[in-house]
Amino acid sequence: VTAMAGAVAAFYGNFTVAHVDAGNVKAADHPLPADFHRRIVAVPAQLNFARTIPARSALVQVDGVPSSKVWDIATHGVSAASDIIVAHMRELAATQPPPAAPREASPPPPERSSPESGKPSSKQPSEASPGVASAVVKPAGPAPVAASGGGGGGGAVRRAELVIVLTVYGRMTLDRQMDMVRVNSALKGRRVDIVAFQNGAHVDVNQNMTRWQKAETWGGNDVVVTFVKSSVETGYYGRFLAPFLVDVEDYAYFWVFDDDVIFGDRYLANCMRVIDTGNLAVR
């Protein structure tokens, strides 16, 4: 669903779409939901990467995708996809004007005063709806404070530049994903918020989260970790509300990961580079 939504948004926004695992439809006559979504993504994608010969044939012969937009990574390997995407980005960069500079960070909003006391009021989270059991666990102690724009004094709102949502569902992969985030080069010099969103009670990660919410775990990087735990099965959708818990800069980058996504130490930086050149890749 998320890949389909991203591809449709990219189409309307005139972004380039690179589609990994394209054409892998198990039943063309009666497709599964995932097959249906995959076929929709293939339509606006300029780069379709098929990992089997039958998948490549299905794209061209069944879905009508021009063969010039289809690459067979079964023969050339997954690394070939990265080379093709980079080459495509360079071709676009040579024919398009440079991207606009990022907008300057907006100043923190003014504090509002309570009509009863005249003192600044703090916004409290609303109570959960009846029958909904949920909890938001923030790190112990005050969050680090950083002033935007290089000036300002104490009390400024800390605004994240990178927001990473990790899904906790049925796999015990949280520690491995946190480790992969921890070593990513994009964290250095940036304010980062990580939201671990647990949907249901299929695994117990409370002890794991205790470790990751300690500042010393992150090697001096400015990282705040929040744990959101909901006993309600929200399906695909609940995790996409998680970023609303975070104060962010206007130019912030967002990632939402399934619990089976494994990536390297430059993955976040490479994603940012692709986005900054006006392109979008979905899987």
C-alpha cells in the first residue's frame, strides 16, 4: 500500500519513480492485494527492476510497460539497480536546473499564556479513547535543547531534522534496526528523532527500548527515542501518525520502516541525496 501511495504521489508531483521487485505477480487473473499494488506502481515508474525472467515478461507482455523501462536484475544482480538509478539521476541533473536551496528553519512558535494564571501553558497529550489502551514512553530526563539558526537562548524548542519510524510487530528485529540506524553517517551533526511504534502485543521489546533511550547509546549524536505502544491493531496505518509526536524543521526528512527492512550505514544519506535531486524511489 505504501509503495503504491508513494508512486501515485510521485506521478502527480512529477518525480522519478524507481520500482524494485516489479512484475512479480503471482496470479494475473485474480491478483492478491500486493500484486494489484505492484502493477499500479509499474505504470508511473520510469525504472522497473524485475528480479526474475517471468517477472520481466509479465511487465512487458501483460502490463504493457515499454521494454526500455524494464531492467532484469536477475541476470545483472541487485547492485546493477543502484548503478542504473545513479546514471538516470545524472542524466536528469544534466538537463534540469539545480534544485532550490532548502528553506531556512522557522523560529519556534511563541508560548501561549493560560487565561487563568497568565503563565505559559504546556500542551498535554489528550486521553486515549474509551477501549483504546496505548502508551507513549519518552526517554528519562529532559530532552536535549537546540536553538535553530545558530543563535537564540535556552528554552528553544528542539526540532528534529531526521525522523525515523520503526515498526514493532511480529519480529524481534528492533535491536538490529536500531544498530543500523546508530552507525548511519547521516546522524552526525543533525537532530534525530526515532519513534518505535508497536502495533499489538506480539513481542516484548520493553527491555530493548530501555537501552536505546539512553543518550550514551548514540555515541554523542543528538538522538531522542520515543516508544509508542498500542494494544489496538491499526494495520498498516497507525505508524504513519507517529511523526506527529515530533517537532520538526520545515526541511525535515522522514522514513517509515517495516520490521523486516535491513539497510547499510549510508542508506539514510543516500535517500537524502536522491530526494534532494528531485527524485523518489519506492519499494
